[in-house]
Amino acid sequence: MEVELKLLLAPEDNDRLLKHPLIGGEGRTQRLAARYFDTPDLHLLRHGAGLRVRKVDGEWIQTMKAGGSVQSGLHSRNEWECPIDRSWPRLGKLRKLVGDDAPWRAMLDARDLKERLEPLFLVDVTRQLWDLEVDGSHIEVALDHGHIERHGKRVAINELELELKEGQPASLYAFALHLLEDIPLRISNVNKAQRGYMLVREVGVAPCRAQSLDLPHDASIGDAQLAILGNCLQHIQNNETAVIEGTDPETLHQMRVGVRRLRSALKLFDAVAPCPPGLAEDVQWLGDQLGAARDWDVLVTSTLPRADVSAAGGNALMDLQALVLETSHAKRRLAAEALLSTRYTKLMLTLGSWMLQTAPLLSGSAASFSRQTLQQLHGKMLKRAKRMNDDDPVSAHRTRIAAKRARYALEFFHALYRPKSVRAYLKNLSATQDELGRHNDLVMAARMLQALAREHPQAAGEIQFARGYLLARESAQPADLDAIRGRLHHLRLPHASR
């Protein structure tokens, strides 16, 4: 199993890296040109594998990487590597290396795979290497500078790889945090093969939803904590590039959901593994940065269109819509800047390190822990629902938050419960969230428009019209709090699967 941490840095910072006291000089240099192979229908990619052949010191080396996981930039993948006598893959030798590892052997035994393989893209880099001892761990540090190429199209590469040869994965984070004190770095959750496949498929960045999490029934609390927090980080970081480079509101929404899931997960384990205050503060900061941008996206795409423009006469609200859209774009730029900041990189590295060091200390059954946790969250949700009041919007919002936390918790632990009862519970909580969410969107819109009127007094008339219209609509179509209370009161917690 290969374990490495991937980091991005600007080419102009390469000299600073070479002169850094932790690195110590130029290192040894290699020129690496690797061709990646797959079938026209991307058979290997669809099975989560990548196959390359590259020349190293005059010898052809064949490598297949497959499966594994990525969290906080830490890539853990199965790796099979061997020398071959040509620049084209030798599948027979690869099968021998894989042996009886069933899923990967079945993938390589696909019909006519040998005949269908073709080179898809080239990765051409100059690599500088250092072998370092860090806190008792042996780390290979590699600086790669070059490009990925397919049919004349190129994508630049300038990245730092920290590969754990021997020792503890946490040492990779510790080393990266030391470098971050002097050199701007960003975590990379995408490897070279994935970037090459993006060229092949000619796809950009798209929104990524949370992946389903299947905990084994015998998982410990430590296993659960590491898996759940890792799942949340993956959700967040899978949307990073899209938020930075794109404009799709859904990518920002998914990343914000990822942070909310992370905060809920940290609270779940607070009694057994409290999050350090500084770390919790940075997670809150990230949520605030994304939340400010997302709230304006909702106003633009969902809430403001509910205002009847014709009621104001002519195009009276067109200027307001343009003003809100301009503010939304500005907030998204601020969110992107936050993701490019050293504070964000430090947060992801520190959180990854803390997870790895904390999980082994947690004993006990995840199944028992989940039952107790779900009971507590369910009870808290019912108490808040009982206190909901039509004259107090905050009371409904608190119930919505409680329902959301209960939903996230069950989604984390769903594999430990009977599927039918899980689906029924989640469906009910989702309906509660949606109904109270529409109500909250209108309340938030009124506050945001009020603030906008103070900043842009020249548009106060149009703003106050829209605000009044939305408030009137909220009053005319309030959430049915009694129905929500009744629905939650009759809701039963899912049954354990064993």
C-alpha cells in the first residue's frame, strides 16, 4: 500500500523549497516520462485503477495503482510495480503480481484487454528527490515540475509528493505543516492519472455529493471516527477546485454541506474525542466563508425569483436582481480566496494529523456508540420541536438544525441499521428540513435585503419592495409547525441490523 501526501506550490516558490533547511540542497534529479494506458471505453478507470509504463534510469517500469482512498491530501492506494522489457504493458507479469486479489485479477482478466489497450496521455516531469528522516519516519520527498499531454493539449504540473517509506502517516502532515510556515502550499486530492483522464474525457469540474459510508458491524469507535471524518473531508475537498475555478452554485452548496457534515461529525465524537478549540474555530471560519457566499446564491437562484416583478410595475426589480447577482459573485470570490489561503491548507493538514493520532486511542463498539448517539439526537430534536412557536422564527430554525444533525448521524451509521427503517427515518427528516428550510430562506432573505439597502441607498425602494413582498409571502404561507411536530412525535428510530 502506497501512502503519500500531495501538495501544490507555485513554480516561483520552487527555489524557496530547494533552499529550505528541512530539504537541504538540490537532491538528485530524474527525468520521468510515463505513458498511461487504458481501453477506448476506459475499462481501468471505471474499475478505479491506473496503469502506466515509464523509463527510469534506462529501465522500463510498469506500475498499476488501484483502489484505496484520499483524505486531507493523504493518498493511500494499492500499488503493483515491476520492470519490463518494453514500453508497452506486460499484463501477464501484472497478473502474477496481483495474484489472487479477486477484484483486481478479474479486472485484468477482462476479455481482449491486451488487444484493446492504448496509450491515452503522457506525463513528462523533471523530478528532484530527497530521502529524509522526520520524527523517526523515513519520507521520500519529490518535487515534480512538467506537464501532462494529450493530442497537443497540455496541463502544467508543479507539485510536491511526500511518500511514507517507513513510519507513521502523521509524520507526513507534521513535515508539511513545517514547510507551510515558510512556503505557500495547497493540498492536492487529485493525482496525475486523474488529471490526465480529465483531458481524455474533456470534462471540467462538477459538483460532488457525499459518498455513501459503509461501516462494518464490528467497527470500533476509532474506526468509525476515522472513516466518518475522512468521508466528510473527501466531500469538502472533492468540490474545492470547482468552487475556486467555476461558477456553478451547486458546487458551493455541496462544499458547504460537506463542512456542515464535518461539524456534525466532530460534535458526535465530542464526548470521546473533543476537537481542539483552535481546530474547531478554523472549521467554523471555513463554514462562515462558504455560508456567506451560499446564502447569496440562494437569494439569487431561489428566493428572490419568488417576488412578483410585475407587481412592482415594468422592470422595477431588474436592477435589484443585477445588484444581488453582483454581490453573490463577490461573495463567491471571497470564498475562493479563503480556499486558496494558508489558513485553509493548515486546517486540512492539522485536521488530518489530529484524526490519525486520535482514532487509535478510541475503543469500544461503534454500533453501541451509534445507538446511544442517535437516541440522544432524537430526544433533542423532539424537545426542540415541542418548543416551536409561530412567533419565534429561531425556534423553527433550531428544530431544523436538530433534524439535520440527526439525519447526518444516521447517514454516517446507516450500515449498522435495517435499510427499510433507515429510509423511512431519513425521508421524514429530509421533509422536515425542506419545509423549515423554505421558511428559513425567506427569513434570511429579509435580513440580507435589509443589509443591502443600507449599503446601496439608491436602490432602497426596489429592495424594500422585494423584502416586503417576501415577508408577506412568508406570513401568508407559514410552515405548518403542528403537522411537523406530530410527524416527528410518531417517528421511530431505526432498528439495528443485528
